[in-house]
Amino acid sequence: MTSSAASQSVTHSTDGKQPETAIVVGTGIVGIACAHYLSQAGLRVTVIDQGKIAGACSHANCGYVCPSHVLPLTEPGAIGMALRSLLNPRAPFRVKPRFSPTLWNWMWQFARRCNHRQMLTAGTALQAILDASIDEYRKLIPELSLDCEWEENGLLYVLQTERGMEHFAETDRLLTEHFGVSATRIDGDGLPDFDPALKPGLAGAFHYPGDASVRPDRLNSQWTARLAERGVQFVEDCELTGVRKSSGDITALQTSQGDMKADRFVLATGAWSSHWSAAFECRLPVQPGKGYSVTMPRVEPSPRYPMLLPEHKVGVSPFANGFRLGSMMEFSGFDTTIPEHRIQQLRDSARPYLAAPVDGPAEETWYGWRPMTWDSLPIIGRLPKLANAFVAAGHNMLGLSLAPVTGRLIAELVTGQTPHLDVAPYSVGRF
Ligand SMILES: Cc1cc2nc3c(=O)[nH]c(=O)nc-3n(C[C@H](O)[C@H](O)[C@H](O)COP(=O)(O)OP(=O)(O)OC[C@H]3O[C@@H](n4cnc5c(N)ncnc54)[C@H](O)[C@@H]3O)c2cc1C
């Protein structure tokens, strides 16, 4: 499926003509989706990655495609949580104290948005693309016969305490009143019938029936295989190192495998995107928000529903042959370690809820750097100063959910069509 840059036949078309070729930088789920819709629009597409295909944040996340997640991270109370975390290395949301003016500016911009009004504004912008994106998945998964454990079982928010239930009921009310996203409330007594993997004695749960889930690594591998069959070229171990420009256009990408030319260029570099602000002549304020997961073999009773445990901030993802626990949000730069205590914390957090053992052997322990923007919205659009370059980055905690709509919007912008959604809230120019 992969080839070297030397064998690429991408060409630069003359001005004013419809683009014929595109290069996408980054083979995460967002880059894959961009390649899909660009190829569907008739372009010859090459996708490059500094590492392996979908080897970064898109590999072992929780797999939720979750239109119920309309509330951004910028909510009232988030700053207090961040400040408390400075003193607590075990906090799920943690900012590691260090000297970094970029990080502290990011935090300041984030803090300014942690109020009710901006939470609702960001939520409205998120809802438009979350709803559109799940619709795209519903079309493309059968169309491409993607065997990726797509399930539409909704998402279950499970609460351990009555206080937790009351608190979450307020969130649920907000979701219903402002966004029309409603859950079914399940009392503690009924929970073990609803999902026998849950222990008796829990306070209750809220079930959002409109959410779906996949096994992320299967989605990535199946989707890239279909695209390769269609002629999309994937080039692994090919790092973008620089950009050649002339008269407001990019003329070529400099890469570790030589220069690569095309008519259009899409930056889908996830958490690394801010590195390219200067070269792409724009502001891409993306910070890595590190999370962890541990994947274990199937247990009995196996969870039926994908779950979130808000009081412990952990996700539980059931797969055909196993299950995954995932969580944490660390602002600790590009730190590549997987501390054992963080994996243990995932297991400890799930133990009070799950009837099955959570201490089984790990098939995989993993970290991923979420591409975090300070307003919780992705960056999707044309670059203001480079006419033939586009950005698809900053998808925060929702890159899997938002990938298809992002790819479709990018293809519409690249080919000069009117986007099917208003792209203003996601524009590069907002920073
Ligand atoms: C624990 C955890 C659970 C999560 N659960 C969910 C979930 O349930 N649902 C959901 O929607 N989202 C979830 N997310 C978030 C989701 O994983 C991310 O938003 C998404 O993977 C981002 O995709 P991406 O393609 O933008 O980035 P990535 O997958 O990180 O891809 C970016 C790619 O760009 C490449 N790249 C960077 N720089 C260069 C360069 N100079 N040259 C060439 N290539 C380059 C990288 O190698 C990488 O492969 C979760 C994240 C974590 C950490």
C-alpha cells in the first residue's frame, strides 16, 4: 500500500484550472477522511506521514462517534479543576507545571472562554458538525463495506453516587433544553438488567441513544485499504520538513523523501500542527492533550454499551474480542512516557463499576496526543495567505467523531464548491 516519494507522479496544474492533485500531510483519521472525499471528488491524492499510517492519536482512542458530546471542554468550572491539578499528579485533567509561554497563553485563552455563554456558542458550532459527521459515517460505512465494529448502541453515562446523578441530571437538562439531545434515565436498580456488566449498587445512568461506536484501528486499516484500492497513495516515514512558496501559493512540500508537488495541500498534522504556523503564515494554536488507554481481552460479563464514568472520568469501550479503558487529559508537552500508575489509575477507576475483572493482562497500553484548541473547535478551512493550502486540524477530543464531515468540507473547499455547512466557526482566521 505504501510507496516512496520518488515514485509519486503528482503534478502542479496551471492557475485557474480545477485542481487535479492533492497532498494531505498526516494519516490520522482526519487525514484519511480528507483523502477519501478528495479522491471521491476526482483528485489524485497522496497522503504522507512522518510515521506509520494512523499510528498516532487515531490508533487506540475510545472509538465513540458521539453527537451527545456537544458541550465543549471550555465550561464554567474547568479552570478551578485545572488549577487544583497543578498540585495533584494523579488528577485526570492535569497541567504539568513548566516554563512555556505558548502553553500559558493557550491556558489564558482557554480560561477566558470558560463561561456559560461561550460554552453554548461553542456547543452550537460543535453540534452542527457532530450531527453531520455521524450521517456521513452512516453512508460511507455500508458504501465501502468497512468491517470496523460499527454499532449504534448509544452511549451510557454511569454514575456511582446519588450526588453524581443529581449533578449529571443538570448537564442532561442543559443538553435537552439547549441542544435537543435527550437521554433515557435509568435507576440504579434497573442498571444490571440494562447492562449485566455493571455491578449492583450503582446510583444510575443516562443513556444517549443517538451515539455510535467503532473499533478505531479497524476503521483506520479498512478505510486506508479501500482508498489504496481506489488509487490513493500512502507514503509512510515521510516527514514534512519545509514548504516552498511563490506568489501566495505553495509550490512544493519539502519532505524527508524529497520535494513533492501538487495543486493543493492539506495540513492534517493533529497535535503537531502548531509547528507549522510560521511556514503556513497563520496561527495554529494547538497543544497536545495527552490521554492513555489500556486494551484487554474480552471479559465476562462483557459490557454491552460504550460507557463513560463521569465521576472518575474514564471511558469503557466494548469490542468484539476485548474491551478498552481510556481517559486522562495531560498538558505535559510532547511527553512520550506511559507511567504505570496512569494505567493502574484507569483500572482502579473502572473497578467500582464493572462486574468483570479489570486487572487482566494488557494487550496494549497506549498514549495519544489530542490536538487541543483553546476554544474546543476544530480548524477547518483555507489558509488566509496561501491560496492553495488548507488546514484540517485541532479536533480536540472528537477527531474520530468529526473526521468525515471535516473531509467532506475540505474537499468542497478545495474544489471550489459551496460547503454544505457554514465553515466560519472553524476558520483559521479566527485566531
Ligand atoms: C484516550 C483518548 C480517547 C479518545 N477517544 C475518542 C473518542 O472516543 N471519540 C473521538 O471522536 N475522539 C476521541 N479521541 C480524540 C481523537 O483520538 C483525536 O481527536 C483524533 O485522533 C485526531 O486525529 P488527527 O488525524 O487530527 O491526529 P493524529 O491521529 O494524531 O494524526 C496526525 C498525523 O500527522 C502526522 N504528522 C505530524 N507532523 C507531521 C510531519 N511534519 N510530517 C508528516 N506527518 C506528520 C503524525 O505522525 C500523525 O500520524 C480520543 C483521544 C484519546 C487520547
